[in-house]
Amino acid sequence: MRDNAELLRLLDAYDAAGDEARPAIEARIRDTYATDQAVLILDMSGFSVTTHRHGIVFYLSLIRQMNRITHPIVVAHGGTVVKFEADNVFAVFPDVAEAIEAAIEINDQLDARNVVTEDIRDIFVKIGIDYGEVLLIEAPDPMRSADLFGDAVNQACKLGEDLAARKEILVSERAFARLPADRHADAEAVSYDISDLHLAARRIRH
């Protein structure tokens, strides 16, 4: 079990160790927690405006509905919801293609929901996807102390939270390269410079 308590113990040992002992502790951490995954980060759109107009309880109720819709979609596509944090979803998938298909289905189901709800209760999301080695902390459910760390997490967050527009799915170039040549061949190439990083990505058409 990749639990949080063990990671904290190992990090404390790493901090207290001398330079000669640290590589062995780092190797233990990587052996226990490191895994290659497609990382999907979802961010709800409109937090500030909605909360200002209707209050935090109103917005929290929308977050709850978003959680209820997204969780089974992630699972159905072979993924795992690592955690729900504020109005974000952090999920991992063994396969980039399934992460993208989950993202498309999330948007589709939200669109269907929005047709039958009042406009003020419509839910829109932005999604970023990357692929790489991450440190994955497991917990019995995503409302507890599960977590996720790594460059792929940071890149997916930049794409999903900072760069994607409402309903957009942005996939990093390195994640997109893992798709078969015939999958999403019409995706638009885009690039961004943010926080001293240059991010090359694809905007998925759906």
C-alpha cells in the first residue's frame, strides 16, 4: 500500500540522513511510490464569479455534482480518482487514450446535464492531460489522504487550470505522442509560455 504515513516517515528519514544515506532512501521512495501514468487534472470554470453571485454553499453543491458525475466515468475508462481537491479532480490512467476518452465523456455528460438545469447551475470544466513518472500515494477513497506528485502532475495542472478555456481538453505533446497515429489526428497543435516554461500541447477536438 502506497500510503501517506510511510511516505512521511521516509521523507523524515531522508531529511535527517547524511548525504551518503540519502540515495538509498530516495531509491526506497521511488521503488514504493513511483509509477508511469497518464495524469488528468480537471478544473471547474467560473469559481470566482459564481461564488460572488450565489455564495459558497451554492458553488459547493455544484462541486458535489461534478464529483458524482466524473468519478464513475474515470473508473469506467480504467482510471483512478486520486483525489478531489476544491473544484479540481486529480486522476491517473495507465493509458493516455483512455484519459482522453474519459475527458471527452465528462464534457459530453456535463453538456447533457446542462440542457436540463437552470443556466446558473450549469457546470463547465477545463482539462489538462500529461504522461510521466509520478509518486502516487494511495488511500481507501479520494476524500482521504491520497495524493500525487511529479512533473507530469505539474504540467497537467498548468494545462488544465491555467491554460485551457472552458470545455477545452489540452494534452501535452509527450502524452499525445503515446497515441496511435490514427487517434485524434485532427488535434490542433498549440504552445504556451508560462512560469518560465514552454509547453507544447494538442487541443483535442470533440
